[in-house]
Amino acid sequence: IRNAWHISGGEGEAANSANRRVLVTRPDGSQVVQEITNDLGLRSDDKAGMINRLKSQGVDVSNIDLYGDASDNTRKSNKPKPNLQSNISSTIFSSPHNKNQSATNVRLSRPSTSGGSSSNVIPVANAGVQFIISKFKAAMKSRGANGFIGLQRKFRIMDDDGSKSLSLSEFKKALKEMNIEVSDIELRTLFDHFDSDHSGSIDFEEFIQGVRDPLTSRRLQLVETAYNILDTDGNGI
């Protein structure tokens, strides 16, 4: 009902996800994702109108970046989306000295069989999602080595059925218990980005890989060395 009538607010599965969200730049240069609580009648390109609506909400705004409405999602749905696992494998095994490069790439880019659709591919993050991811990564880094490790452990504890996926409410609860300060709007935007098949759940391993910084060259070399040690017969499996 909230989505149909563009009524702001709600919790969990009942939360509004239809209202337009924009990346707001404040006069001091800081940025935040903000929902336009009354977006009825606004055109998708009416930047001035959106700024006026935000100001009427009491938002201190100097500029906005448009992103993430339903029409944007519709237009983007026909664009090719990169395979996350293929990108990871091509990065890890890009060394010219790896004699098993093609075999390992084939193995690592194979679709996951642990539940869900094999076509569930994470889309490229737009400016708004990238901002939220950077904010999330900063919160993780502030916790040191226990940041991502603790989050993975929390996700696994909540994964009662072993599906390696979390609903929106489980995802929200995990971040809350980790004391990660992300607004409801930012959390919903982040969840919707990784819920690329609109199933109402996200693969938490893909989420961790998606928000984590790439491995350093030294760590990539260590991964490659460890893999070659384990691959005793050299068949890439």
C-alpha cells in the first residue's frame, strides 16, 4: 500500500521502496542519500522541483544527484551486467606466470549451485550506491580485522536454513547488532542493489565480496601460491 500510494516510512518488508531517492550534497560538502517523501507529480528530470521538495522537508541541500527510481531500474534492466565471480577470478589469476590460468578461471567463474538462480548477477553500482558502499566500508575498516570477519560470522549465525542468503529484516538486524550506522533508506538501497533478481533475499557471500576492497598484489600472490600448492596434479581443480 505504501508503494502504491507513495507513502513514506514503514519497517522491514512493509517499508516504502517506491519513492525517489537522491544523493544530496549539503552546503558543507557532505553527502547523504535522502528520500523525497512527497514525489508525486515530479518528472524524473525535474531537478529543481526535487530540490524544492527536499527543502520543504527541511533538508539542507545545495545540489543533488539523481539515481535509483523505478524508471531508472527499468531502463537499466536491458543493459549487460558483469559476472561478479568472473571478475574476481580474472583478477586473482591475472599473473602471466600461472600455468593453470585458463583452467582456474573456468572453475571459479562457474555459477554457484548453493541455492538461487545461476543468472543472479550483481549490477554495476551507480553513484548513490557507490557512496553508500564507501560509507559501509569505512564503518568496517574502523573495526580493524574484526570488521568483515565479524559481519560474516553474524550473517552465518542468522542463516538458520543454510541457504547462504538473508532477507531484508535479517540483513537489517545483522547490521544493527554490529552497530553499523546506516539509515533505513541507505540500507534499503544497498539491499535492493544486491538483490539483483528481486527475490527478497541477498547472497551474503556475494555481498561481502561486493563491498570489500580488492586484494593487494601481495595477497593475490599468496592466494595464487596457496592454490598451486593445493592443485597437486595441475588440472586446475
